Amino acid sequence: MDTEEYIKKIEQEVLDIIEQKLKARQMNEQRAREIARYVLQALHPHMDINQIHAVVQNFDDHFPELIPIVIKVSNDYEEKVKKVVGEYVGNLLKQNKITEASKLLNKALNKQVKI
């Protein structure tokens, strides 16, 4: 899935939460508009995965209703980092570059790796 599709998926999940909260009368129309406006302004075309992740991390600072999306995007991002780092470390080990592999793993464990 490319980043444009991923953004659309996130926007759809936000709409689903808004719809669910409105139907359950746990949110009013003004709050729904605020959330929709914020999300549409925060996410825009041509963002890379790191930018999307950074933006979504702020959603729950403003709107606790969006915590499930923040958690899901964080988990997705961590899985992508694990995959990329795992492949890269595997290649480094095949080349007997153990020190570089170790450094990369340490950076990944300290969440200092971006994809």
C-alpha cells in the first residue's frame, strides 16, 4: 500500500470513529467537524511514512477519541521498521559486518531509526 492509500485508510478510520460516536450520541456535530477538519489539515498528499507517523502521533493530543488510530498507526510503523531493519541487519551479517549490524540494532531498539 502506498502512502496515498494509507492516508485514505486513516481518514476512513477517523470517519468510522466519528460515525460510531455520533450514532451512540457520544459526540456532537461540532466535535465531529473539529476532528474532521483537523485530520484533513494534518494529513496531505505526498507525505512519506515517517511524516504520516509523526502527524498521527499528535491526533490524541487534541482528540482522545482517535487513540485507537494512533495505536494502530504506531504498530504498523513499528512493524515496518522491524521488517526493514531485519532485512538490512541480515544483509550486514552475511557480509560479516557485525559491528554495523549491532549498531543498527541498538538504534532500532532506541527508536532512532526512520524508514
